[in-house]
Amino acid sequence: MDALRVLVFLTLIGVSSCQTKDCSYLNLLTHLKLTPANDALQVMRPVKNWTDPTKVGLDMLMYGILHVDEKSQTVESHIWIQTSWVNEYLTWNPKEFCGIKILSVPRSRMWLPDIFIYEDASDTGSIKNGPLVTLLPSGFVLTNSVQRLTSTCHLDLNLFPFDKQECKITFGSMNCFEEEIVLGTLSNESSLYKLSDQLMVTQGEWELDKMEITSESLNKGGVRVAMLIYTIIISRKPMLYVINFIVPLFYLLVLDLASFFIKQSSGEKLSFKVTILLSISVLLLILKDMLPSTESTMPYIASYCLVVFALVGISVLEAMVVGFLYDLESYCASKTRSSDDTQEKVELEDGYQNEPSGAEEDIEMKEETSFPLDGPNGLNLLKRILEEVKAARQQASRQEEEKIQPGFYKKLAEIIDHVFFVLYLLTIVAFLTYMYIVWFSKIH
């Protein structure tokens, strides 16, 4: 009977203890010493043996490529970072706390790794850290942050607009060394790339091609610091630049070739070529705003524009020379016609006829002193002198006509125009072939 009473008593005590068991998060926080009075968990690296490094996992996903500034050599992107590590002091048995397996703790109550991005050029307002961290029974800690990152990147614009860029995002610790913090990832690079490609909201004119992850260490003053490097490979979508820039330049070059079929006498050929040259100048001004002035080598698109501009400029000079020869031909033709008219006027008469004069003129002639050329002998002398002058002038005209035949400058202009057109066409074909081999072959 006494034994039965003792058994009933113990049963009642167990039931009452189960009913009064504390299953609140506060009890778990008190057990883990995460109350405001305990500051040790906030300032100390959470390892029981200080020689054991803390392994920090950094998984980064890209939500969007917002802007690439070629002038300032920066890339603006939207990234999501998940940081994880193990806190050896924050472990519990879920069975002892009503099966609690996940606990959310404010960030201010936890030790956090001092991770930063080496290439970060954005302000602090662009970083949004989650107010809570997730804690698992094994001491595994997870924290998330979203950042609008503006990172520096060396942009190689040699193949613009068919270029691919490799931008690095390097994570590292500010104060901890490699013996204290080891950086790595929870997921492999292929899974992070696929997930980033699926979650990519905006890419603009850029497309994410690949994501590579490497771990390195940096020697700083004899002490090595761990680094985790994300290499983001992006490629530009060139269709906009091809339609608005490369094709119009090629079209203007074809129009300049077609201008050789315009008649020189119309006077519109030179003005048409000058208009083409001004159009290319406008496109060069647009290109100046796109490309940075810090490039050590000239991009292929700049060489393309410069050569096209030079070719059209030389074509304008050729048109000016041909136009000058045509004007010179017109001038010589008009001069020949005027000399023929003058020769017709300067003719000597076979006989000498005296013109009647008034009485006063006869009196004055009688009063004047007579000259040696008066009389028949003087008239014959003057006649011979005029005949010699006429013969000399006719001989000079014949020599000038023999030296420069009518239409000489016109034929010379036509020869120059035809030869230049052939050379110009061959030069354009050779240049475009070279650009295709050198420029477009490097794209693939």
C-alpha cells in the first residue's frame, strides 16, 4: 500500500513538472547567455580554443547589373550576401527546450565578422543589413544583407562594343588574420551562378556570363590575411551600338563612294562630300562621350571612325582638286575666246585712207612741227612694224595653243578622278577586311 502511494506521488510530481516547464524563447536566451547583461559574446571571437580559426562562409548572389560607367571605371550592381559561421558557445539540445530548432537574435547581441569589400566605392547608405541573425542548435549562425554596390573595375574597352569585362569583388577581414578567420563559401560557383541568373531582375545592356570564386591570401606586413574573390564576367549587348553607330558610319562611307558618280559641273559634289564629313564629325563627338580618356591603346571602334573620317577627308580634298582643274579649264577656254576676238579687231588695212577733217584741224596741223614719220615713207614703216607685231602675236598664240591643247585640264581632272576612285575603292575594301579580321575575329 505504501509502495502504491509513493508511485502515485512521483507520477503527480512528473506531470506537474511537465506542465510548469518553460518553453519560451526567453528561457533559451537565458540559457545561451544572450541577455543584455552579457557582453562577452559580442566582442570575443566565438571559439573555445583560440588557435582554432573561425570559418566564415560568404555566398553572394547578383540581383542586377544597374550601370557600367566607362569614364569612372565603376560598375553598379545589386547584390545579396549571406554570411555564415559557427558560434561554439551558442549550442543547445532542442529536446530540452520544447523542440526549438531555430532562434532569431538581434545582430547587436552577436559577434559578427568584420568583412568588407576591397573594391567598394559606394556610400554606407547603400547597405541594408538584416536586423536579426538566424541561430541553429549546432551554433551555426546565418545573417543576410543587401547592397547596392558601386565597385571599381578595370574596363578593357579595346573591343568596344563587343567587349567582355571581368570585374572582381574581393571580400576580406579588416582586423583578423588568416589564422583567425578563413573565408569560403557554402555553395559552389556553378550553383551560385545559376541562381544569380534566375534571380537577375535587371541587366541593362549587359549580360552575366560566368561567376568564378577563388580563395587567396594577402601578405600585409608579414601577416597573411584571407581573401575571397568573386570574378564576375559580363558581356555587352552590342546591337544598339551597331545600329546607331557602326552601320551609319559604313553607310556614310558608301555614300561617299557613290558621290563619285555626281557630275562635277553641277557643283553639288563637293557640298555633298562636306555634308558627309560633318555627319561623321557628329558621330565622333558621340564616341568621345562614350570612351574614357584613360585608355593606353586606341579601341578598334576609334580606329574605325578615325580611318573613315580620314578617307572621307581625303576624298573631299580630291574633289577640291578636280573642281579646281575644271575651273581652270573654263578659264583657259574663256581666255582663248577673248584672244581670238582681239585678233579679229587688230587687222591692218592694205591702203591708207585719210579721214576728212575740219578747217580748224587743217590749220592746226599746218602750224604743228612735222615729225620724221610724216609722209609716205613713215606710213610704210608703221605698216611694216604693225605687221611684225601681228605676226609675233599670232606665233605666240600658236605656241600657247600647241603647249596647252583645248580640254587638257578637263582630261587631267577626269584621269585623276578615275584613278582616285579605283584606289579609294581598293583602300576601303582592304580596310574593312582588316577590321573584320582583327576586330570581329577577337570577339569569339
